[in-house]
Amino acid sequence: MATTLTNTNSVVDSVEQAFAQRAPRSLWSDARRRLLRNKAAVGALIYIGFLVIVAVIAPLLAGHNPLDIFQNNSYRQAAWISVPNRPAVSGNWNFPLGTDAIGRDVWSRLVYGTRTSLVVGFVPMAFTLFLGTVIGLVSGFAGGWLDALLMRFAEIVYSFPAFLFFIIVMTALKDTPIGKFWNGFVILFGALSLVGWVGVARLVRGQVLSLKEKEFVEAARAIGVRQHNILFKHLLPNSLGPIIISGAFIVPGAIIAEAVLSYLGIGLRPATDRDALFPVSWGNMILDGKAALTAQPWLMIAPAIAIATITLAFTFIGDGLRDALDPRDAG
């Protein structure tokens, strides 16, 4: 009996020692572990990484410049489609997805459109998160009249229909110098950011209002930590989880908004410079393909599939981040 107790105590001591030697995991390491167990989110991350690579090496993958016009190749079909007695429109592997109305390669335009969509997604996301985070932090931490003023302003902005605001801004400024600058990217970024920050600000404000009453913040105040240090070293880091999740959902919204505006003819201006970094967008391609759905369906199908898949990927990433950063998940 004594031998059994000794062996049991030895096992317990070994387990306790193993746990004592193991480095404690942080919130972020736990979140990363849970995220990597989410197969849909991991697959989506791999797909977005693939798109980033495509955007970087677009000239190597495209085969042609997206603005090059190939004479006598109007509405050529996809490479695997053969049209009897009409060799001028039969598929040709020089143009894997065929050509558009004036003989531009659809595949090349699709590849270069990846650059535009990623930039349209990530740049407004950065501006939106910055504006929303700053306003939410200040509003929640300061309280009083400043909080009331900022939140009333946010409610006014929130009450205005987002797409109507996009349409008004893009229509009013499209032919101005700022609208022509960089093919309209500047006003598009501004329009998307000026509306999208409200949701982030309200989310961050709620987090700050909850966190600033916690014991660790009270302890920081008690030992004389300055206000800006409490704000940026205690409250902001503990609010990053919801901010990151919001960013993952902002990106597909911005991509879809650009596609819709371009489809309406008030989005990004078509590029004319062969050396432009962002010569075409998927929204422009859908607009061109609208009138040629029967003559050349891939002119619309290809960018539509691209927009759908990138939107779905970011949705999976957002869901995965939400599950991974949920402190109530003990998995």
C-alpha cells in the first residue's frame, strides 16, 4: 500500500513539474492555435495569400498587357470552346478566357484586377479602422459631453444610406481634379472610409466603457499611471480582438461596393496608361460583360466568380477570427 501511494505521489509530482515548466500561453497564442484548427479559415487564408502572390506577379501570369488591343479578335470565346465555321471567335489558348468587345485579353484583365480589388479592400479598411478606433477610444475614455457629441455625430453619419452616399460622392466628384487623380482611387477610399468608421467606433467605445471599470485599470490609476498610458497600453491592446474581426468583414464590403459602383459606371476610371499598376477592376469587367453576356459570357462570369470567392474567403476569415478571439471559448 505504501509503495502504491509513493508511486502515485511520484506521478503527481511529475505532472505538476511538467505544468510548472511549460511556458504559459498568451491570449494571442491561444487565438492562433484555435484559428489554425478552423479548416475553413485556414483555407481562406491560403486563398488570400495566393491572391496576394497573383497580384504581385501579375505581369508574369497575365501573358498580355490588359490594355493591349488585338485586332480581329472581338469576342473570341474561351480557349476550350470551338465554334464551327467561325474561326475568328473560336477558342485560342493565347487568350484562355477569350477577349472582350475590342480584343483585349479577358484573362490578363482578370489577373490585373486582383491588384485593384485587394487595394480597394485593404486601404479603406486601414483608414476605417484608424478613424473608428481613435474616435471610439476617445469617446469611451473621455465620457461626458465629448462622448455625447461624438456619438450624436456618429448616429447622424450612420443614419445616411451608405450606397447613396457613395453614389453622390462619386457622381459629384468624378470629373473634378481630385476625382481624376489616380483614376478615382482617392475619392473611392474617402467615400468608403467616411461611412464605414461608425460601426468600428461604436464597437470600440463599448469595449472601452466595459474595460475602464475593470480592476487592472483601477490599479493602474491607483499607482499613478498617466491617462494616455492607460488608454494606449491597457485599453487599446485589450480591444484589439473586436477591431481585427471588424477589419476582416470590412474588406469584402469595400470590394463589393467598388464592384457595384463600377457596374453603375461611377466607380474607378478605366486606365489608359499601359504602365499603370491598377489598369482594370473586376467591377469594370462586369460592366463590360453586361452587354456581351450571350456573345462572350466569360467576360462577366470570370470577375463575378472572383468577387464571390474573395468575399467568401474574407467571411470565413472573419468567422474564424471571431471564434479564435472569443475569450469564452476554452477549446
